[in-house]
Amino acid sequence: MEKDLVYKKVGDWEGRLDLYIPQGKAKKTLVMYIHGGGWIHGKKEAEYDKFSVFLKNGFNVANIEYRLADVAPAPAAI
């Protein structure tokens, strides 16, 4: 796992992702997981149980954080 890789900078905010690559027979497919929360709450660290099934089946996973509405009102989070 590589944690908190910066994929985007906007002002003082840094968009981060965690990259999971299973040991052994990893597939070439990358699952991009974006946590729920309707743009108003949530964080990538709270979602492992939702994408762990992909890791158990050999998929690579990028677990991505995004700017919430209190930091960047719509449509800035996109």
C-alpha cells in the first residue's frame, strides 16, 4: 500500500489517494474507489471494508479523497 499520494493541488488543499496493490497475482485492472457522502461528509480512510473484496480478488485499488462542499462548493469538488 502507498498511502496519501498527492494527485491534485488546489490552493492549500491537496487531493490524496491510497494505492493498494495485492501481493502475488495482482491483476492489471485498477478499481478507482471514491467514497460516498454526497459531497458533504466522508473520508477515504473510513471505506476499506467497501472495497476490500476487490483486493481479495487480486484487483489493484486506488482509494480517492475529494474536496467536500464546505471546502469547495459545487461544482468545485468535481
